[in-house]
Amino acid sequence: MFMKKRRSISWDEVEISVYAGRGGNGCVSFRRERGPNGGDGGKGGDVLIKTDPTMSTLFHLVRKRRFKAESGGHGQGKNRHGKNGKNSIILIPKGTLVSFDGKEIDLIENNQTLIVAKGGRGGRGNSRFATSTCTTPRFAEQGEAGEEKEIHLELRLIADVGIIGFPNAGKSTLLSKLSDAHPKIASYPFTTLTPNLGVVKDGEKAAFTIADIPGLISGAHSGKGLGDRFLRHIQRTKVLLHLLDGEEEDPAEKFYQLNEEMRLYDEEHRRQTTDYRLQTAGESNLYDDELLKKQQIVCLSKSDLDGSNEKLKATCDKLKMKVIPISALSGEGLDNLISAITFHLNQGA
């Protein structure tokens, strides 16, 4: 029986215990004119994990962290076999990394199913043991125990575009203007504690998915402000939309600070990944989801404020790259921003 101190649980990371069903016992039974007729026990139920396209967090596993499949029914006389136990199915969002038995399995498709614990085999009834030399066996098999596992689940959002920036830069407001998402919006840091996912549409058709990643701060790569959790959610994005606050005195400096956090996160994650693979597979593969390799589109918010043109020019000069001015309040520049995102997504297709 395993006993292990659990990690803290959250909306995107949790450990659960799963117990597959025990197989039913075989039956010892006789019928005078026909001899032994004890039936077999049924197979224990499996524990399965299945992705559900309607889910976006692991919150539903916070309170319930133990899952048990049904045991198989016992065999009966007259060669009646016990029924198989019902499977236990755990629903999770797609994009969840499932870790158990030293393996990591990434579930990234809708309705993808994975058996994480197999049910025990049912025991054979005494009719199975009758031979020419043993015509009246008075024994049967016990059902086998089902597997017991501790499963670590880690959600990493799947989105085409991830909006990144420091707290209070206006990421949630921008998401609400670009997509069908309705995140909580307020004028203080850390309003967004979990990423919000929205769909940007071209007419009636979905053009791309976009996620608002909670505000990152200095030290995020080491977990400050839960930054290490938030950073991993942009690993799967194709394009990063870097939102700079137009009210900052030096927006370009914030750009460099956040990119440094991503570089440090890459460095740490590469080391951990290499260490893990050396321990489990005897090989070293480079961490291949580096954040800094992702295409970044940079935009400067609040272009409707006085002095915004001068701020834009100074930022472009310092970064030596194109910066798109936008105003989520007035809608200025949003069409240009969507066009730029679409272009970069098509380039990477």
C-alpha cells in the first residue's frame, strides 16, 4: 500500500489515488448428475482518464481525490459467471499531463482515453479444474486485486495565442474585446488568478483560440506570485502576444524584464527535464518547448491617452521592433492586431 505526502492542489495541478476493482471469486458448486458447475468471478473494473472538451480546469478534483472502480461479481452455481465491475472514468481537460509509474503521458486530443489502473482478473470456478483424475474439485480461485496507483495531473492550457504581461497591463480587458471570453476585470493587480480561454471568430467561424495568462512579476520563474505555474501555460501556445502598459514610464524595460523571466524559466525547466530523463531513460534530451523561441507580437495599450504617440515611438526605438498601438477601450488598433496574429499563425502552420 502506497503512502506519500501529497503536493498542494490547485486549479491546474493535483494528485489523485485510483483503485481498480478486484476480480470476483470463482464459485465451488456441484450438480449431482453433472459434477462441478461453479462459475467464474467477473473481472474488476478499470480506472480510466478521459479528456472532456467542455472542461478547462482541474477544480473538480480538489475535493474528490480518491477513485475506485467496481469489483467483479462472484461466480455462482450452474456455471453462472459473475458480472464484470463497472469502470471508473475520471474526466479532465485536454492538455493535461498524466504522470504515474515513472511515465508521463500527454493527453492533448478531445475524448482521449487512458487506462491508468487495470482491474483484477476474476477467479475461476471449480468447474474449470475438473479432470479425468479429479472429477470433483472442491476449490476455486480467488479474484485478483486491482491495481492501485497515485496519479499526478498537471494541466497546461492549449491555445493558439497567449497574452502575457505584467499585472494590470490590461490583458483581461483585451481578451474580452478580442474574443467571447468574459474574465473578471478590475484596476488592481492579480485580478486574474487562473488563465481565461477565449475564441476569436472570423464571422461564424473560429479563427483562433487565445488565453489570458495571469500577470507575471519579477521572480516568476522561481514561483514568485505563482509565476512558475503561469509560465508553463504558455509552453503550448504558438504565438505570444506581449502586452505592454501604455501608462508605464518605460514599457520597453518591462518587455526585457518579462523576457528575462522566460529565459530563466527555460533554463530551470531544461535542467529539470534533462535530470528527469537521465534518471528514467538514461539519456539527455534538450528541453524543446523554450518560451523565448516563440514568436512574439508586441502591442502597447492605452493608445487613446495623451502622449501615446511619443511613448510608442520611444518604445519602438528602444526595442528595435514593430509595436502595435491599441486601445481596448476605444477599439483602436484591434483589427490590425488580429491581422498580425492571423498572419503569424498562418506562417507557422
